[in-house]
Amino acid sequence: MNRSQIDFENETEMRLDQQELERIAEVICGQEQPDKVLQLSVLFCESDKMQFYNRQYRGQDKATDILSFTAENLDQYTGAEMKNVLFCDIIIDTNQVNKQKGTNSFEQELKIVFIHGILHLMGYDHIRETEKIKMEEKEVYYHNQLRGVD
């Protein structure tokens, strides 16, 4: 069964392996929320646009590597057939990913960031220390599981 419908929009010059990112999303969603189908839109943008979104949605007037959003309270707008669909959006600043990559390749860092963003969509967070530890453990788990994608 197809677990996801993912749409990509790339406003940058970076070349991206969309199939690899689709696989990451499908593996994580399939394990974390096996009864759900992921409907995801991913936007790759430059830092100025990310700064705008980060300011608008998080009150932070700076760029960040990734923002993840889930649609909430859709029950009143959707029929029963849509109850098992996760409607989500991700925004990725490719410049920020490139800046923070350290010794990783851009592709490796993008995967790390994308795993992090997908885990947010699955309900993980890092605000409290206990949540942060749990999320970091999941990031390591999925990075190791998906290593063959490198």
C-alpha cells in the first residue's frame, strides 16, 4: 500500500534526491503511525523566505534549517475517508542546511534534518529534556536504519 503522497517544490539551485526523501518519510511514517497515510508538501527555499516563515509562525526573526507543520482540527472539514490521513507541510532552508553540515555532505545533512522534521510531524518534540532525549534516540535509530540510503 502506498503510505504517502509527497509533493516537492524547490525554489533553490540545489539538486535534491526526492526519491530518497520520500523513502525516509515512508519508513518513519510506516513505523510511527502505521494506520495513517502521509500527505506531505515540502518546500525548499532560501534563508530570507525561511526567516519570514520562522518569524510568522514561531516568533523567531532568523532563519532555521527546518519547520514542520501538521494540520489540526480537520475533522469538521473532512469526511470519514480522510480520518487516517496526516496532512503536513515541511519547509527546508537549503542554505542553512549547507551552513551547518560540518564534515557531512549536503545530502547527509539534509537527511538528518529531514528525519528531524518528519519526527516532529509524528509528534516528537525537544522542548522538555525527557522529550528531547526520546527524539534524539529516534533520530539516531532512523539514521542508522536508513543508512543504506546514503
